[in-house]
Amino acid sequence: MVTEAISVRSLSKLYATRDGGVAALERISFGLDEGEFVAVVGPSGCGKSTLLKILAGLLAPTGGSASLRGTPIAGPRRDIGVVFQAPVLFPWRTVLDNVLLPVDVQGLGRDRYLGSAMDLLALVGLREFERRYPWELSGGMQQRVAITRALIHDPAMLLMDEPFGALDAMTREHMNLELQRIWMERKKTVFFITHSIPEAVFLADRVLVMTPRPGRIVDDLRIELPRPRSLDVMTSSDFGRYTRHIRGLFNVKGGLDA
Amino acid sequence: MRSAKNITLSVVLFCASVVGWEAVVRGFQIPPFILPPPSQVALALWRGFSSGLYLEHLSHTLLETMLGFIVGSALGLVLGTAVALSRPVEFFLYPYIVMFQSLPKVALAPLIVVWFGLGLTSKVINAALIAFFPLLVNTMVGLRSADEERVSLMRSLAASERQIFWMLRLPNALPFVMAGLDVAMIFALIGAIVAEFVGAQKGLGMLIQSMNFNMDVSGQFSILLILSVVGLLLNRGVMIIRKRVLFWDPSEKERIDQERVSA
């Protein structure tokens, strides 16, 4: 059997509270193939951010196991790139220095990565902005810097936690197209968390649907839409079928109406 | 606010109040040992500078202030870092630091002069003691205020605690540290002057004291004038450095504007 990029086996996370505990995740299992784009969609509080934190090694699970390319996750690792909801740039660093942050932290040698930093900035359309500071950029541009930073050390996979949640609708659609382009060019395994059903369907090869209390995966849906997908795909009947199906799951489980 | 019209107006107002002051003192024949007219203050200023007397004492006070500022800030920075980074240090040391801070440190000046003599040392120590606390508190708060998400980002990159300190916490604390330096600068000047009041051979504080005994009120006024200009210049100096260091801080411009209003 080929080792999966990510393999999660009956993973649980229990948060201690005054009256016992809250199960943020309850015995979740799934796998990601190498190069696959998987989106997790669910309402807030369904444990999807907890799941991402566990995969990023920022949080320890209370049960089950998660492994990355066959080795169990036991803390932060250098072969993943994380993109958060906010760009989380350092204001005292230029765009280029922000992109090179992982290189600095991991002592990889700036000289060797300068070229690929410039290539990546060109890839996200920020070629002329490398000497600017974060506050000189728009929200969408800042998030593109964050994506570039997550890619710079050539990680095996990309974990994205609602990366476009803070952007306006127009910028968001544009960023979705950009991300698809970057992904098709770089062929990374992507684990993408969102609460937007259309965004999940538009971007992903597979959509995992989560419902809260306890956090559970209720469906694992393969999206058979041809690539590259244009924004027009959102008006197709297949697209509508997928989104309707997912929305139906939430209504049955009371996820969105709760 | 900075239009040519307003600047002219402010100059006119200044001249008018000086002339008014002079007129009131002469008109009501107020004795100069109660309130000297500005002409006499100007005369005292000129005499003091031309004889070299003021410069000698001014440079001495400045030296005390700067040394006290440097020692106090360095101490505050180091201790603030220690308290911020180490829970045990905070637990055992911080209560004493707070107790010490609630003490009006001006009251310590006589003791310090007794312990360290009439010379430079006692003034530097007194200035440093007063300058130290704003740095301590601001460094502590600054180092602890690093955004959780940024810390998460660093951790997700497998950064060590040391790297998180140097790459994130320290630069993040700089705006706080600079604000502390701002206050510490003026505090150091106060500390130096107070210690000179208590007992000194040189310095502007000592000069004010001896002029007071001689009923030389216009002389005292002239030194107060010098002190306020010195305070202003020291403050501006720190502000220029702050602007350079914190070029990236979006609140910087706003803060400077606010200070201009409150000043």
C-alpha cells in the first residue's frame, strides 16, 4: 500500500471544562493522497480548526493518531506550510523578509532561497512588491504573501485554516482562482479548512463535511469537476448538486440551523 | 494647525504675554525677588552664559542625566526581560519591585547622597532609580504582548523559544520599550535635579538652591527656562530615535500626533 500524505485514525480531542469535557473531535478517520486537494467544510465550532492545529503539531490529540507521510505527528515539523485566517505578517519585515521567515527560522540559508522567493512572489503576482512593508499592501496581497511564505521551504503539504475568510467576496473569488493555479503548478497536498460550501466545492478534489458537538466527519465527497475550474463552474448543475447535497447534510444534522 | 497664519499668531501671542508680564511687574512695582520682569530674566540668562557659569553646571547636570538614563534603562530592560521570561523571577522578585515603585523615590535622595557622597555617583544613582521603572514595566508588557497567532506561526515553523524571542517577542516589544525610554528620559532629569537639591557641588539643581538662598529670583527663573528647554530637547531626541526604530509601527504617526496635542 502506498503511504498516504496524511493519515488520521480515530483521532479524538477532548477539551476539559468545568462540567466534564467537550469533545471537539470524536474518533475522526480519513486519509489524504499525495498531491490531493482536500477541503474540510463545517460551521464554526465543529472542531475543524482543532483538527488543523493537531495536524500542524501545535496541539496534541487526546486519542487516536495522525501521521504525515507515515511518521506520527509529535510536534511542529518542518515539512509543512501553514496559512492562517489572518496573514500574520511581521510588520518590521519587508515582504521578501516575511517570505523568507521559514528559511531564517530553519537556518536553510537565505542565498539559496532568494531565487525561489522571487519566483514565488512572481507566481502570486507580487513581483514588484518585495521591498514593501506589509502595511503598504491590501488584505488580499497580504494573504498572498502568507501563502508564499508557506511555500518557500518547499513543504510536502500545505495546511490552510480559512485563509480567505477575512477577505471581501470579490477578492475571495480571485484568491480561489489563484490558489487553484498555484496548486496545479506546484502539486502540493493541500488540507483546506473553510466554512464556505461553494469555496470548498470549487477548490477541492474531495470535501470532508464536519458537524459539531461532537466534531465528526459525516461525509467524504469526491468532487468530479474538470480542472482548471473557472468561476463559471459555480453556475453549472453539477456544482449546484454538490453544494445542495452538503447543505442538506447540515440541515439534517442541525449544524447550520443550530 | 501648522499654517503660516497660526504660526504668526502664536509668535504674536508669545510676544504679547512677555510684554504684558513686563508691564504688570513695572506698573504694580512688584519687587524683583517676588516676580522678576522678563528683561531681568533675560539679563540673568545672558550673564550666566557669558561668564561660562551656566554651561559648566548645565553640562554637569546633563552628564548625570544621561548616565542615569543609560544605567536605569539598561537595568529596566534587563530586569523587565527576566521578569517577562521567567515565572520564578516574576513570582519572587516582582512584589518587591512594585513595593519599591510605590515609594516616592524622591524621598530616597537624602539617603543616597549620604551613601554615595556629594559627587556624580549619587546623582547618577538617583536618576537611574527613577528612570528604571517605566522601562521595566514597558519591557515586561511588550515582551508578553506578542500576538498569539504570530507565536503559533513561529511554532508551526518548529522555531525554538530562543528564536521566538529574538525574531518575534523582542521586535514586538520595541514600541513599548521606546515609549518607556520617552518617559525615562524626563524621569532621569528629575532624579538628577532632586539629588542636586539635597547636596551637590555642581549642577543646575545646586545652582537653583544657592540662588534661592541669595534671593536671586531672576536667576532661578533663567535656570527654570534652561531646564524646560533641556527637557524638551531630550524628549525630542528620544522621539527622533523612536521614529527611526519604529518606522514600521502604524500607530507611531498617530501617537506622535497625540503627544503634540497633550504636550
